[in-house]
Amino acid sequence: MDWESFQQALRRDRTRRRLCQRCRQRSRACVVLCGGGYASVRHRARSSRRRSARPGKVNSMKILARTGLLAVIIAAAFAGPLARAQDGAKNPVVAVVDGSKITLSDIERIRGQLPPQAQAYPMSMLFDFVIGNIVNTRLVANEARRTGLAEDAEIKRRLAGIEAQVLEQEYMSRQLAGQVTDAKLKARFQAFLNENPSRDEVHARHILVKTEAEAKAVVERLRAGEKFEKLARQLSTGPSGKNGGDLGYFTADRMVPPFSAAAFEIRPGNYTEKPVKTRFGWHVIKVEDRRATKAPSFEASKARMREEMRKTLSDEIIAGLRKKAQVEIFGPQGRPGGKKAK
């Protein structure tokens, strides 16, 4: 079962209620836990007598292992930012493989890389699954070293690439740790508010036609009592016509100047008695409402600003390193004569 099939199985299960004969879980849990799902385990319909599902024992050959995803997840987790030293009581050793220790933080890091559906299961249910695969990985790696595979030139090259990724991620993590603080984020947020003060915005509709005569005819029909929305659907050549000419809320800078000037002069509930000309044609505008824009809260903006700040600082660090280094980039053929990196 590949990753796409895994996702499809989870979606299909939302409408199914079955129990796996092997792990006694509903089929969605079975897909994640015992690798059966709809691929290799026969499921039987639930009996009329309601029975609670009994968590099954998780072995090392689960769906992620079968698809090869777990190996990728384990590699990615150990290539990610290193866990800070923790007290032994909080980060106990949970296994030892030929003298190599595996701690609880190793398990938690890998759990965080699992699909959301798998992360939802408690550690007591996932522990055997994850630790079994880590142990298998360590055993195979140790055997590979024993047979001299670690000395292979290609393996060394690939390991060097992984080492470079680990060092890059950890270096950047430590460099940014003390620089992206709540105090700096609040200062950044206040600067944003200062640069973007509250402004008025209007909720307007319009009817767009080709000629001034057509626009004046629209005004006359409005004076006679016809509904603006109905006329917009019938007569407007603009894309908003099918929605009764509704343009939603907008600030003055979002529209062409003649349109904005007219829209912001009208009181809510009124329309332009004199048609407005722009490069798009002739408009009859109606204003539904007017209000001041509301600034976003700090909490709502915090996550986005944090990522923006991390990106800015990361770019500055890399730019500084590039400035000090000598970097030459050659063409895809690998021949000399390429240009220096900027």
C-alpha cells in the first residue's frame, strides 16, 4: 500500500464501521496500527451487539514500515534539530541496542513526524510500533558497519550530506533561538500598526455599462423604484453583475481613483445620481455600508510574524556567510566557467 492508498483508506473509513480480525480495531485504526486496512486483512461487519474495540498490540511491521515511510520518518527525525539535554527522569533510556541508548525524546521526535492520524494515538499504543522500528534500524546499521559498508565511498558521500543537513538545522536553530522573542515580535507588530493605521472602507455595489447614455438610463430606472441588485444582474457587464454588483468591502486604494472618489463621497444607502467614468466604462455606484478597518490582534498575527522574522534572520545569516566564502557555481554539465554565486 503506497502513501496515496493509505490516505484513501483513511478517507473511506469515515463511512465504515468494521473491526479488524487481527487487532480488533476499527478499520481506520487498523490501517495505522497493524498495516491491514483494506489491503491484506479481512474485516468482518460489526455484530448487532455493541462491543468496545480492544487496542491491539503494535508490532514492527505496520503500514508505515510497509510503505517505507517509517524509515524516511526515522531518518528525518534524527536529522532534525537536536534535542536539548534533559534530566534523566524526564528523558529516560527506553532501550539499548548493542550499547547504543534510545531515549524517550527519540521516540517523541519520531512520533511528531508521523501522519496526524497516527499522532492522535496515545504513546502507550504507539510505543512498541516506533521502538521496534528504531531497534531494527539500529541493528541493520550496526551490521552494515560490521561488514565494512560504512567505508564505501558512495555511502561516505551520502552520510556527509546528511551530516551537513543536521549541522545546518542545528546551527540555524541555535542562532535563531534567542533572536525571535515575544518582545521583538511585539515591537514588530507595533511598527506594523504604526505603518498601517486604521482606514475607512466601504461596502459597495455597482452597475457597469459601456456608454453614459446607458448609465443615465439606469439612474432613471433606480429613481423609478427598481431594485439596484436586480438591475445589476440584468444590465451590468462587469463580473460582479451576477452577484447583484456586489464588490464587498474595500479601501480607497483598492479601486481606480475616479471610482474610489465617488464611492467614498456617498452616504450608506445612496447611489451616484451622476454616472462615474473610468477606463472600464460607466458606473452607477451604490454604497451599502461604511466602517473603519479593524487591525488584527497580536495573537492572531504572532505565528505569521514569527515565521517571517525567522526567514528574515535566516536570510541575513546565509547572506553573511556567502559574503565571507568563495562560492563558484558551474552549469548543469559541471564544467568550469560558471558564474560566482551572488
